[in-house]
Amino acid sequence: MERREKRDRENQGKEREFIEKLIKLSRVSKTVKGGRRMSFSALVVVGDQKGRVGFGMGKANDVSDAIRKASEAAKKNLYLINVKGSSIPHEVLGKFKSASVLLKPASPGTGVIAGGAVRAVCDACGIRDILSKSLGSKNTINTVKATFNGLLTLYSANELSEQRGKSLGEIWG
């Protein structure tokens, strides 16, 4: 009994460090011989607001089960994003299928200038100052995947200096 309580306390600590953002909840139907079967599909973004973020999808007959499945899937797919202060280090264009997302760094105090899906990803990641524009497809799932594509291609100054064989001072100019 004590083991279970200890494990539950540890899991509660892990749960608190992540914030969950429900991006999309949709009712989907499947036509079968007897009629239509309704179920729910959820898209959730999970992040610790310190650069770790992930997304997941879940589908179930109940709304709460779909959201729970999606958040569990998101926690399994966490990525570490290179963040510079409260913004991103450089401009980047993320693409997934026909969806493109342009992400630009912004000066402190600007805020998150982004649409629904991109805003949720940036909030969960901990980015507080960014400019973005969603181009192409308006599909929410593809927009989230394009945002992740862009964020994962960001360079940090340390990586860049090692690749070029220069010091940080030379890179920053």
C-alpha cells in the first residue's frame, strides 16, 4: 500500500510541472449497419514552459477519455526547443504537408502574436515574445505539426559556434 501511495505522490509532482492545452476537440462519426457511431477526437499540447513541449492525439467514445489519451500521447512525445530568453533565436519557416508557419523572434514585451494552434504551442513551450503567420492550409493538426517542425529546426548559439569552429563572441559580432 505504501508503494502505491509513494508512486502516486511522485506522479502528482510530474503532473504539476506540465501544463496541458486542448487545441481541438471534434465529434467524429462512423457509419455502421445499425446507424452512426459517435466518438470524440482530441488534440492536446503539453509543455513545462521551460522549453520542453509535445503534442498528442486521442480518440475515444467519451470526451474526458479522449483528452486523457491525447495528453498521455503528448507526454510520450516531448521535444526540447532552443529558446533565447523569452523568444526564439532566429526566424524560421516550419512546413508540414501544405501548412506552413512563419515564426519570427520579437523584442521583450511584444507578447505572443499568433493564431490558436501556434499560440497554444508557444504558451506550452514558454515562449512569451514571438511573431508568427500561418500560411497555406488552415488544418489545425497540420498547423501544429508545421509549428513543431519549425521549432525543432532552431539552432542555439552554442551549437552554431561548435559547428563553425568559432567563439560565441565572433558569432554574435
